[in-house]
Amino acid sequence: MSVPLSDLKVGETGVIAKMNFKGAARQRLLAMGLVKGETILVKRVAPLGDPIDFVIKGYHLSLRKTEASEILVEPQG
């Protein structure tokens, strides 16, 4: 069952299942390591809820909540 990446809570992990981006935005995210099958961890959320800090492939990546909602993940226990 896939859920938007933005729905995960701090400390939860998910495996990327699908990205709903096209063109340059998709290429930029792929270049940053957001590829299908990769595990991503929600590290922290800004005080007002935007942006969200993730850890993927050992580095921190901050995405806006609207961007994170376009990435579907399979939640991991």
C-alpha cells in the first residue's frame, strides 16, 4: 500500500515506489538519489511543517511538503 512521502512521521522509513514528476524536476530528483527501490528516512520536520528533512543514501535532503506528496513510498515498520 503506497502512501505519499509527506505522510510519514519523523523516524519512519519508506521504500520509494513511484514519483509523479515529469521533465526537469524528475531528472533533478533522480540525480539526487530518489530512485525506485531506495529507502528514505524522515529525519525532521521544520517548525511550521515545511520543509521536511530526509536521509537517503547517507545524506540529508530537504523537500517541500508539496514535492514530498508527489513521491509514493511503501512504509517500512
